[in-house]
Amino acid sequence: MWITYLDHAGSALFPESLLKAFTDDLRNNVYGNPHSQNISSKLTYDTIEHVRYRILKHFHTTAEDYTIIFTSGCTAALKLVAEAFPWIPEGTNQSSSRFCYLTDSHTSVVGMRGITASMNVLSVPVKPKEILLSEENKLPAEVQNCTTPHLFSYPAQSNFSGTKYPLSWIQDIKSGKLCPIKISGKWFVLLDAASYVSTSPLDLGVHQADFIPISFYKIFGFPTGLGALLVNNRIAPFLRKTYFGGGTAAAYLTGEDFYFPKKSMAERFEDGTVSFLDIIALKHGFDVLEKLTGGMEKIKQHTFTLAHYTYTVLCTLKYANGAPVVRIYSNTDFSNPDAQGPIINFNVLDEHGEVIGFSQVDKMASLYNIHVRTGCFCNTGACQMHLGLSNEDIQRNLQAGHVCGDDIDLVDGHPTGSVRISFGYMSSFEDAQTFLNFIISTRLSKLDSKNLFQPSVTKLTTESVPDDRSSFNCADKSSPIPHISDRELRNNLSAMKTTVNWQPLDSEAESISTSTAISKTAVPTCRRATGPITVTKIYLYPIKSCSAFEVTKWPVGNQGLLYDRNWMVVNQNGVCMTQKQEPRLCLVNPSIDLKKNVMVIQAEGMDPISVSLGENTGKEAMMCESKVCSHRVKTYDCGETLASWFSMFLGRPCRLIQQCSDMKNRSRQKNAEGTLSFLKIFVISHLVNITHMDFIPTI
Ligand SMILES: *Cc1c(COP(=O)(O)O)cnc(C)c1O
């Protein structure tokens, strides 16, 4: 089953050849800590310097004009700007600085105002149309006597709608021709390029913004947890620093307030040891991207073609009564790749024009194995602007229990967010079509009881946009992008391929019945009913996501039906597997014999295998903690024999684990702020496993 991955604005997918080149490099070279002086450290230092030049070249600039400061990501780079900018606070005898930001900015930009406020600097949100208006009556370039520095921040591309804001603003604002707000002083420009640079070339030789924060996983998919702040050298010497970490000091005293920073700007701001192996991976990222695609301009054209095609078809989809199927949130008509990136943001409507909540669309999409992003996309400003949500609406939604990132998609029938699809360099025409077919088949074919509508839809998709298709097909043959990236992607995703046809309806049924089994059978009194309720059937799901086990009567324990979802199958990282990821789970039939105190597990082509119902008997008492449906559970591993049985049947390494009966310490944990270095965490878990195994005697 292919995954149709349409969240490239969330993260790009890395090509396999990038990982291979990177691991080959690590195998053949020893890279030490760049702060040491030995030969392996010198190699690291030199390679990092080389990567800095490579990044500068990618953005068409040189070390004369820009400094690269490595950070953990775009967010950390933004925070650094807020901390280091030479603000002049309120209440001095000079005129004070302003921090201005476009309202269509990422949360991580808006959050800078928390830092500026603590420094007594005022922040001013500016709406896109206010800038566009003042753009129409540009002032002559002004010579300013007042030198108070102000900062204006705007996204080169909105991560919500894909709108590209004019790069010409940079020069106009710096020269004083364009004023975000009326105030005298000297304007500096922060261009948030995190979304833009993943699919567009950026020429800093022409567009000399002062600060450009980026995250590398948005370009290459790997490494995660690494970003950079590109700082124009005209402002670099004026940046302030309070904290000083390892590697930043030229000299300092512990007993006295004496600290001298390193001369190089990068070294001064890179506190501690940079993520040096990840930085080395970037070199391979640039190489591979160039080789696979032919460069950013090609990526821009390729991704735009896909977005344009998808947009055009989406706009033509209509219900039988003429009502549109989607409402697209966009500032452009997708005619110009310089004004629009490969992101489409929309809500699906029913035939009466009512919005269908994004959670529902998300769930339906996952049944088709289409991965989209939903919600407000860390961009409340854009969300408000496009969905018409007032400040009061946002506050009221919070009171109604809706928080950013949850699945409360409608409050009083009004959407709290939307659906976003986004293309990357490895996206293919098939991805676009799979998505369109999903929208058509879930919305249009179902309603079509008289079968009147279906043919016209087919006609729409094939006839109304012939140009895009054929132009894309041409590209398919002549440009290296689709072939190579497709092949790469296939390799990349082959691990996810399964031999069994996945049946969406079964999975849906599974997820619905597991969640409602208890309330329908064991606890009927919870349901409001007028007459007595008779339980006719009881289904147990002893192993989560596997087949049901039907019984006529069953004991109820303090957590519901005894042994219901007491076991689960986890992957090699200890993470619970679901039928969506592993459809063959539904072919596993567990049954429980309470008298014999065993669960027998059967599957076609396998010898039945049994598990004792008691905890911890004959099993390795390996305790580990897992998270299931955002609950922390304690589990026991059921041992090698069962692990081999499941691995054999599912064709990939996995284990059976049993939930520990002590469930009192259930706790919900909040997600960490920002984007975690998720790939790194995987690596850590593997390292832990390896060291663990070294100490466990093989049986
Ligand atoms: C992704 C993104 C960010 C934040 O990047 P992180 O990697 O989460 O730090 C900021 N701005 C824009 C426009 C983005 O797309």
C-alpha cells in the first residue's frame, strides 16, 4: 500500500541516497569534536567550514556578505534574532525600536514579541493588505537622520496558503521607500524563509534581507534538529549577546566579570558544540538534491505544476446541485509560481455549502493512506484572515475547549481550521491524482444514487485541464525530476509496501468497534435509552488491532472487559502497530480459554501459539513504557518465541507485549514545544537497544 504523502510543508522526505552517502562518509572518516585540535577534529572543523560555503553558494551569496550561524532550527534562529537585535527600549532619551511582523507569520515569529516585551520594546502586527496599500504609494528613498533600529519580519512564503510575499519588499523597506508603520529610524528586514526555500531558489545577492532563518529538514527531510540563521554582515557586528557558551569565548575569567568573545561572528553565536555530524549530512543533502532534480528552479517548476493542476481540478468539482466541493483559501489563482508556492489550503464542503470538519477529512484521508496536515498550521493570523475568525472567536473556541493542534474542527458549525496539502520535489503526478480521486470518490460518488454525476466528474478531470496534464507528462519524460525521484521514493518507501490489499472499510470498522465495544455491550447503562437494553454479542479484542474474539458472557475487571486489548504488537522501536500501518494484523485471531488460563493465537499458514494469561510467568520480565492513545502504559515483553511468530507472519521485526495491570499512574504528557529532533530520538532509541542487548545474555 503506497503512502500518498502530501505534507511536504511539514517536512520533506529524504531520499535514500542521501542517507547512504552520509553513512558512507561517516564510515570512512573519523569526525571529532570541532573544538579540539587533533586531526579528526580539524577534519570536522574544515568540513563544517566547507558546508558553510556550500550553503552560501546555494543562496547565491558569499562569506563577504553573510554569516551562517547554525541553530537547532528556524525557531531557535528566530529566538536568537529577538535576543540579539540591538533594540532601543522605551523610556530612554533616544526614540525607541519597534518589532513589526506580518500577521500571516508563523507562531515562532509572533512569539518573538515575548522576548521584545521583556526588553520593553513594542511590537506591532501588520496586515498584508496594509503593506500592499502603502506599496502603491511608495515614498522616495529617504535619508534618515534617526538611526533607531526597527525590525520588520515577514514570511517569504506563507506556510498556511503558500502565498509568496514580494521579495522586493526587502529593498523597499530597507531604503525607506516602504514603511511598515510610520516611525522614523532605520529598518532591518527578517525574511522567514523556512517554507519558501524548500521549493524555491532564493538569491541573497539580489534580495539582501538582514536575517534569514531556515530549517534544513524542510529542504532535505534529513537531518532534523538543524537550522541556520543567515545574518547580513552589515548588522552582524551590532548584535548583542548575554549568554556565553563553550566555544564562543576568546578569553574569560571565572572569578571576575571578564569575557571576550571570539572574533568570528558564527563562533560567537554558536553556543556549545554544533551538531557537527548533522552539518556534514547537509553537504550530502545539497549534492543529492542537485543530482536528483537539477536544482531549485526545477523543483519550483515541478512542484508548482502539481499544485496548479490540483488547484484547477479542485476548483471545477461541483455537486449535482452546482455547489462547489471545496473552498480554497488562497490569495492567488495559482497562475504564477513567483506569487504562489506548492501549498493548497482548503475546507471540504457538503452539498449545502456547510464545512465538513477537517478532522473528518483527515480521518477519511488516512483511510486512503493520504497524509495531509490539518488545523491552523502554527499560523493563527492566516487562519483568522482566511476563515474569517475574529479575535473573540479564537478566545471563545479556547473556552469551548479547542486548543491548537487538537481535533475539535467545528465550533457551532464554524471551522476552527482547515486542510493543507503541499508538494515537494519527490511528489509525483500520481500523488496529485490519488488525492483528487479521494476527494471525488468520498464526496461525489456516494451521493450519486442515480449515477448521473459520475460521468461528468470524470469528464471534468480529464477534459477541463488537458494542458497541465500534457505539460506535466512532457516534463515527466524530459526532466530528470519525476523519474529519479520516483525511483528514489519507491526505494525509500518500499519498506511500507505490503502484499495484502488493504481494505479501508475493515480498518474503519475495526477502529470504530474497538472504541465502542465497551459502551455498547458491557456498560449499556451509560447510554440514554428508553427501554431495557439486551446485550446480544460481546466482542473482545485481546490483542489491539487484531481480530475480535466473540463470547456470550465475560467477566468484567476494573478496566472493562477482562483481557480486552491487554496485548499489543509493537515494532522494533517498541511503538504500537495499528492496522493502518500493518493490515495483516487483522488476520491474526486470538482466543482466550479462561479455564486453561491461556490465549491461543492463530493465523493462516502458521502453527497456533499460546500465551499464558498470568503476568510475568515464563516471560522475560522486561518492563518498558509505551504510549497508547496518548496514555502511558507499563508493559511486559512476551518473549522471543512470540516475537519470532509475529515477525514471521507480518514479515517485519516486531514483538508482542502485555499490558501491566497496574494502570493507576496514567498520565497525559504534553508535546514538547517546536519541532523535536524526531529522527535523532529514533537513533537514540536504537543505541539504547544495542547497549541493552549487550548486557542481556542470549538464551
Ligand atoms: C516551519 C516554519 C517555521 C518553524 O520552523 P521549525 O523548524 O519548526 O523551527 C517558521 N516559519 C515558517 C514560515 C515555517 O514554515
